[in-house]
Amino acid sequence: MFGKLREQSGNWRGDAVTYTASHSRERAEHGPASDWRCACGCGRQAEEWAYLGTDPEPKVSTHTDSEGSLYSPDPEHYAPLSKPCHRSFDVWQAQRRTGVPIGLVIAEALAA
């Protein structure tokens, strides 16, 4: 960052953070998702950090790769998930409100 600590840049402070920077913030806070087991309880190794939809004021990405995706600047609104569970959760989340334990969400999504 050309002499500037990443934590001092605009993408690392407050709510003015992009979709990509929010995921970088998550990795900086909790490490790579692959260091964790999938939060749904399936026993798989996690591969990605997934936004849980629990931020009362989520942001919407305008970046071309993630346009329309919801995200949070707060790392506490993410969980480590395997890719299949992440995809299933995203489908479920698009159809319903959150607030249900993630294990039940994934089980319901996989059963559908």
C-alpha cells in the first residue's frame, strides 16, 4: 500500500468498505476460511467466507464481479462454509429471511 498500513487505508476502517475489501477484512480478522470446518456442521473443510445476512444495514456490491451481492463491513457477520454449502445457503437466503441456525438452513436447502 505504498508505505501505508492496510489497516490505515479507507478500505480497512469504518463502513466505507468495498465487497472485496470486506472479505479481505474477514480474512485478516479470522484467517483463511480453509483453516475452519464448514459452519453448517456437514463436516467438510470450509473454503469460503459467507455473508450470513445478519447485518441490520447490509451493503450492496456495485463491482462487476459481485454486483448486487449483499455484504457487511463487520467480520462478525460471516461464517466459513464449503463451496456447496455456500451456494446452497445463497439460494436459500435469496428466498427467505435469515435468523435461522445455519445448519438448519443448509439442511433445508440441500433437501429442496
